[in-house]
Amino acid sequence: MKTKTILITGASHGIGKAIAARFAAEGFSLVLNCKNDIDILHDYADRLSHTCGIQALAIPGDVSDHDFVREMFARAQATFGGIDVLVNNAGISHVGLLTDLSIDDWNRVIATNLTSVFSCCHEAVPYMVRRKSGCIINISSVWGNVGASCEVAYSASKGGVNSFTKALAKELAPSNITVNAIACGVIDTRMNSCFDAEERASLEKDIPMGRYGEPQEVAALAWQLASAPAYLTGQILTIDGGWQ
């Protein structure tokens, strides 16, 4: 039986890194991507390969570039034959007033957070359709559900991810391929390290569970989605400690 393969974008830190560890522990082969921190990505792939006894391929590059995504999937296919689980996790944020948001910043956020999801799905889906099997998990945000002041571009990109998820799930359901999104609340990652101690304490008071979420908790949910019945598709699952 062919070992299943997962491709994870934004895999050098935080949620993507935790998802890689969880699926490696379950025996999956890994294709790991990030744009920056290339040495960290290669070292992490090597470490998981040795500790979990699996194959891990690191392919650094910018997933907002459609041509790079095509090359990445070609390399993954040449090595593993195809991708069984795709996790679109790469993402960036921009905090500031709309009037201070440049068109270049807007395009950069949309390309990284939303266009990359299109590009990766565009390359992953044909293999999944041929096999009548597959799982796509898009990492979204609660701000894609409700919007956030001073994060218009980020909120718009994640709202787009949510709608993309629901639409593609309907398109791929006849092929037994699931498409779901995880809408994260405040997770303890680099993206949320901008808050000082006072701001963090104030934010934690607003969260009913009284704390930030852990990347490993998102990884556990991703694993549950990958192993869930195929009838679970087209869903936006919120993990936020009861916050929103």
C-alpha cells in the first residue's frame, strides 16, 4: 500500500510546523514549504525524517507565485507520486488603517493568503480526482468569519478562503474529496507575538478559555479532519476557545 503524502505550506513555524509533526507521527510522507527560514525548514524535514522514520522533502519558495507552485507539485509528484492531503497554511497579516494600506500591501496579502490556496488546489486536485480520494484543509481565521478592524486585507483574504472552501467542497464531493477550513482564533504563533505582556493579558481575559490556543491543538484538529468520514466536507470549523 502506498504511503500517504501530505503537503503543507508555511511549515517552518507555528501551525504548519505542528501539523507536520502530527502527520509525521502518523506515518505520512511530508512535503514541507516555506518562503523564508529555509535552513530551519530543511533541518526540520531532516529531523522528522529521522525521528519518525518517514520521508520528508523540503521545497522552499513563494506560494504566491503560481509558476513556483507548479514546480513544487511537479517535484512532489516525481518523488511521491502525488499529494493525498493538502494543507494551505501559508499566511501573512497587515495591521493598519485602510487609508494607510497601499495597493502593493493589499496585493501581497491577497496573493499569499488566497491566491496561493487557488494555486495549490489547482495543482493538487487532478491527482485526487483520478484516485477518487483526497483531503484539502485550508487554515483560515475567525477574522474571515466576522472581520477585524485595522485588518481589512487579512480579513478579506480569509473570508475568501472560507467561501473558496465551501464552493470547492461542492465541486469535489462527487469525487470523494473533502475540503474544509479551520478558522483559528488567537493561536500562540509568531503572527501573534506582536502583543506586549499587558496586551496579551487583556486579550486572554476576553477569551472564555482564558488563554491562547496552541499550534498542536490546531494540528490535532487537522488530523481529525484528515481521518474523518468523507461526508464531513464544506465546513468552516472554528477553534478559538469560545472567543467569537
